[in-house]
Amino acid sequence: MPLTCADIPQLAGLESIVLRGGATASGNRVRWPYVAENRWFKNWVKGGELIFITGISRHRGPQNLAECLYEGKECNIAGLVVLTGDAFIGQLPTTLMRLADELAVPLFEQPYSLPMVAVTETIGRAILQSEQADSTTVPAASLARALVDSLGMNSIDLLIRNYAPLPKDVLLDSADILDAWLEHQGNYQAMAQALDCHRNTVGNRMARLNHEISLRGEPAQRFKAMLLAHLLLRS
């Protein structure tokens, strides 16, 4: 399931980002985050980006912010996020929120105090996880069952010991959260509900797993290997 604009405030640590307009298009897929520092961004995007406007390097008055919405609509961006605070952009104009509704472009407000590096990292990780879920879950489940049936569990245990990015005991201890990840395709809110815990707990546990596998090689490929090893143990 792709990451959408509606999912952004649900990601752990991004709860302070608020949808202010364009809710009818909140199902837009977020392809990648992009921080726009130039006056115009149409030459730098491909469509599907979640555009962040900080106001740091360029003054952004109400007219320019409105132009950003029109430009975003033309470029088929996923949505627009405006950082507000005392330093640069004080607050979102009410007219901008109405324009977002008219254009059906999701408009978010983000407090300037929320570090951009944390925001883009969280969104980037969520996008990668959603893509991994789309490409891995069903084929991997079928492959895991076929491997267990053809090789036997003793051979599978040997493969896991030699090639899995995490020890077997860690995988077994993490079986509940990996099952939830596969079932809900990386949606932390849905995972938290399924596990009857807080979303931050899910985020912390997944962060620990991601940290462990990142120490053993390229994270995206190791993440897929972890899921496959989990499915083999579950089969």
C-alpha cells in the first residue's frame, strides 16, 4: 500500500504536522519529500512529491504561497507543507486554506521547531517500507512456503543462520511486530491497533530492528531478507 498524504500526520514523530486544506485529495500518493528553496520548483519535480516550503532562503508572502499551490497543482505534486513559526512564515493565511480546498491540493502546516532532517528521514523510510511491502509480501509468502516444503526445516534453519540479517532468536522475539508489519504493510497506526499498543512503541521497535539490520549491510535489501527469514520461520 503506497504512502499517502493522509498517512503523514500518522507517522511516529510527525503528529504535529496538521492538514489545513485540500482534504479531498488526501489520498494522493507521496512519491518522495522535496524541500523547495527556489521561488519556483516546477523544473525540479517529477510529480508525486510532497513539497516543503520553509521560507528560510526566500521570503514567502501570501501571494507567493498561493502561487506555490497553483504551481503544485500544475506539476501534480502530492501536497504542500508550509513551515510556520516566529522566524519566517508566521501563520497560514485563511485564503490559502480555501484555495487548497478549491484546487484539491493537500495543504499541511508544520511547526518550524520540528527538524526537517527528522521529517524527511521519517517520510523517506516510510516510503521505502511501503514499496518493500508491495513488492515482497505476497511473493515472499509463497516462496517461503515452497522452500520449507521442498527443503525441510533443518535446511531452512541452516540458511537462516548463515544468511539472515538477524539471529533466529531475535527474529522469533520480533515475530508479532513483523506479522503486523506484513499484515498492515508498514502502517504504524494500524500495527499499533493490531498489537494493542501505542504507535510510538511500534515506531521504537521498528527503529531498533532497522538499526540492527543497518549494521549488517544495505538496509533495504537486508530488510527484505529479514522479512523472508521471518516468513520461513512462520511457514
